[in-house]
Amino acid sequence: MTNPLADKIKALIRTNGPISVTDYFSLCLADPQYGYYHVREPFGLAGDFTTAPEISQLFGEMIGIFLVHAWQEHGSPTQAIIAEIGPGRGTMMSDVLRVVRRLAPDLYAAADIHLVETSERLRKVQAETLTGHEGKTHWHGSFDNLPPGFLLLAANELFDAIPIRQFVRTAQGFRERMIGLDAEDELTFAAGVAGIDPSLLPTPAQSVAEGTIFEAAPARDAVMAAVCERLRANGGTAILIDYGHLATGYGDTLQAVRNHQYDPPLANPGRADLTSHVDFEQLALRAKAEGLQVNGLAHQGDFLVGLGLLDRAAALGRDKDLATQEAIRDAVERLAGAGAGRMGELFKVLVVSSPEVALVPFRKKAR
Ligand code: SAH
């Protein structure tokens, strides 16, 4: 089967030599002609993967409850921006806004809704999902274009979609991992010439076996820094959710997913979702370096349960038929449970704020 993006990448490599994992990653997701988010409908059963907001309305509702709580702890500012980066189909924002409108009508009335989305196609889908909030919704191609003001920000599965660099341990130390062509003219991994600042490595390079991969994510760091700068300037809270690890370590986490199955990362450029695990220790360090308060970093399951997921699920299931109640139980298990196919432990939640506030479930109210 011909793949126009694979042909384009091969032509690029033939002319200029091997490309970095970062360049491959961003071509796969964001190539304006053939990139994954421009050409595929990734979400849901018919797509390639299912995200938490697409599993159940409970997810977005809990995020809504959290944002209302954060707004109150910040002193209920009379103007607020509720923003999301990478809103996908707009499902989470729709569930958030339903809760905000019910629990905090003042916040709903005061708020402007801003969505940061690079894909033109997804913007249209989001606008459709968010009918009923017209006049309040605004779209931006870049986070930097958000207007100033007190900010409540959420992002789910955004960072995993921002390209990483990979370095592979060779006899000469760590070298940037590249993608070139093999004898059959197929894409293949190779070690390049660029090295890495050894201070970025969790343990000395010498004590790590050859072939070991280290992942660095300067582009994620830059997005985190931009978020922090905004929160510091006008106040607010950001909640960032993704799969990944709590501490920096070694390992190859580059993964492609197609039709709900893992796919070799080089097999179907532009036709499979390409992501990698998020290093939350790095994001939290960046936030602290930018002068922000890190309210907490938790497993998604602990965060949701601590916020009252089980009570909310019980309320949702009350007086419903058995099949509906079963579906709700199943959703709670997928969102908060541990083990294969469940998100509760694999996914992490990072919350950062400025100025300092005490936020449940990380800290009980001091009052
Ligand atoms: N949050 C959604 C979608 C996750 S998929 C959900 O949970 O269902 C990743 C989303 O991030 C897509 O909407 C994609 O278009 C968007 N995205 C990827 N890189 C981005 C960037 N640099 N800026 C803004 N959005 C981005």
C-alpha cells in the first residue's frame, strides 16, 4: 500500500540524510498535507484510541468540579478564562462547562472559553460539540495568542503528542537517535552524531548498557514554560493529565497506535498515532523553576477518587436501569482502576498554580 507521507520522508532522507526522531514525530502528527491529526479521525471506537473524556462524561465532570474549586480558592475572580490545549473532539470541555454552569453560574457568566487547537479539522468538530456556548468560545492556533487574564487551564493527552528527542547509548556515549533508510529502502533507526549534555542524564552514561534509550523533550518543556509564564503573570491553575512516569528514567517509550493496537513506530507514518510517555518530573521541575506552586502530582485514579468520583458515579447511576449502572461501574474502573487497559495508575495528573492555593485532593483546606 502506498503511503504518501512515507514517500515524502524517504525523499527527505535521500536528499538531506537521516532525520531526528523529533522531526519524524512532528512530520507524522503535523505534516500539513499528510499529518495524522489532519487526515485521520483518531478518537473513539472507529478511530485509533479512546481518551478518558471519551470513556465517560464522569471524567470531564470531575475536571469541571476541580476547576470550580480552584476558582473559589483563588478568591472567585470576576473575570476568568477557561482554556484547554488540544481539546480533541471537545468532549471534555463540554462536560466541564455543564458542571461549571450548574455549580458556579457566576464563573460561567464571567468566563470566556478559549481552545488551542492546531488542526483545522478538529476545530470544526469542537465547535459542533460546543454548540450552546456560542459567543463565549474562541479558537487559537497557539497558546501564546491567549488573551491575558486569570486562567483555569486543562490539557488531557496533549504532552504525549508533542515530539521528543531520543538518545541511544553507543560505545561513544549517548548519540541522538535518527531515522534513515536500510538496504531495502525502508525506514530504520540509526545513531547520529549529536550528543547530549550529560547533566540531563539521570545516572552517569558510563553505567548504562549500550542500546539504552534516553528521551528528552525540549518542546514539551517550552509549552510548560509558556503555561507557567501565563499563570505567573495573571494568576490561575493548570491541570495537566497524561500517561507517563513520575520520575525521570531511561527507556524507549515511543509508541504508535492504530485501530486500538500497537504498531511499529516506523511502519505507518501519518496513519498511526505517534506518542511517547511524559516525564512528569521534568514538567514539575520546570514549573518550580518558573516560580510556580506545584499543588500535586498524582496517579489519575487517586486524583479522581480523592475528588469524589465514586459519589458522583453513584449519583449518576441512581434510579437508572441495570445496564446503565453497569456501564458507569465499568467507566469508573477504566478511569481509576489499576492494571492493563485501565488508566488509574498509568495516567498522572499534575496541578500547578500561581499564587499559592490549597487545592483538594492534594491538600485539605486549612480553614
Ligand atoms: N484532549 C483530547 C485530545 C487528545 S489528542 C482528548 O482527551 O480526547 C491530542 C490533541 O492535541 C489533538 O486535539 C491535537 O490536535 C492537539 N495538539 C497536538 N499538538 C498540539 C499543539 N502543539 N498545540 C495545540 N494542540 C495540539
